[in-house]
Amino acid sequence: MITINNNFKLGKEMKQPHINCSKEDIHPRVIICGDPARVERIAEFGTDYKFISSNREFTVYETIYNNLPYTICSTGIGGPSTAIAIEELVRCGAQAIIRVGSAGSLQNNINNGSLVIAEGAVRQEGTSKMYVEPQYPAISDTDLIVNLKSFLNKVDINYHSGIIFTHDSFYTDHEEEICKKWSNLGILAKEMEAATLLTLARLRKIKAAAILTVVVEFSANKEDGINNYKDLNDKLLRSEHAATEAAFYALSQINFTN
């Protein structure tokens, strides 16, 4: 039997060992991304943004967007570092987290630059299984999903919404076989962090969701796709901007009671 520990105690001045932040540094509304270099780019959507900390793969900024404070934090790649970030953010007061990330398409009709809203994720990574049995679902918060869709509909931006696949290995000997299997089951896209986020969020009793920009088309060369994303061509940059604004809006519509 697995016991979930939600009884964290943290003094205001005590800094978490990895994100190097205390309760005074973190706001209830949080946007996470994998790449530390993207944190400032996201923070620049707001005003009065400022650097908070940087340690290992974890870079933290705060920003003001439409008169509300937000924390922006990078997680690095994969479940283990994502779990560290989530645990420490929650201990510092995070109450709603949206991942703004990238993904590879698993469907022929989902092209580069497409946005994918993850309603849930296949837990094919290992980190979440250290917390709870694999039968436990990784599901996004309904309110955040509704808010993400509402924003994109309002600004007339197309998106795909459904189940994604979270895995642990970027390089594997069975890539084609794995992708075809999950594509045939209707899975929209693949990435490496969302299942960990969504599972831990439920266990820690916070809200979470993920919105992803597709950077590798189905059956395309993934290394080329990642390199193109690093170069931020106009199409991918516009999609990233739309995902970021959708995340800010979705979080802004959440009211916290404490």
C-alpha cells in the first residue's frame, strides 16, 4: 500500500534545495517549461518581471500579467527533474501549474506548429510509478482545460485536444514500433514530462494541465525537428506565444480560497 505524504512544513525563509526558492518567492499560479532559456522569454509576456534563482536545470522568474503575479520555472528534461520542481514549488505555495512545452506528433493530421492540449497522459515514464500504481490516471484539471480552450477559441487559434504519451527515452531502439502502436490507439503526441506533472498534481491536491507545441511531425526526423525548434522559426514562435498566452489566461481564471 502506498501512503501519500501531503504534510509539508516550510518556514518562509527556508529555501528548497533544488529550485533555491522559499515561500516568499513562489506565487500560486505557475507556468513550467523544460528549457531554462525559455523562462525569461515567458516572463517577458508580463511586466515587472524579475529573476529569482537559478540552480542546475531550475531557473525561476516572476512576472506580472494582467495585474496578477506568476512564477515561471524550468524543469529540465524528463520525469525525475520535473517531479523535483513540482514538489518544491508546491512546498512553496504553488496551487495551479501549467506546462507550456513541446511535443512530437503521433498523428498525420497534427503538423509542426500545431497546439495540443493534454487532457490526460499515458504514464509510460517511471517517475510517477514511484508514487502510485500505474492504474492511477494522469488527468488534467478540468477548469484549466476549459480555460485553455476558451482562450484559443476566443482568439481563433486551432488546436487538438486529447490524450498524449509521456515516455522516458528520447533515443530508443524501438522508436518506430512504439510510435505506431500509440498512434493506432489515437494518442495525439509524445513528450517526457506531462504524466509526471499531472499525476503529482492530483496527489498533492493542486490543479495542473499541459499545452504543447508540436515540433516534430509524425514519422519525421526528430533531431531535425528539435534543431528547428531551437532556431525558433516564425511558425513555431507564433505557436509558442499562443500557448503561453493561453496558459496565462487559464491560470488567471482560477480563484484561490487560501
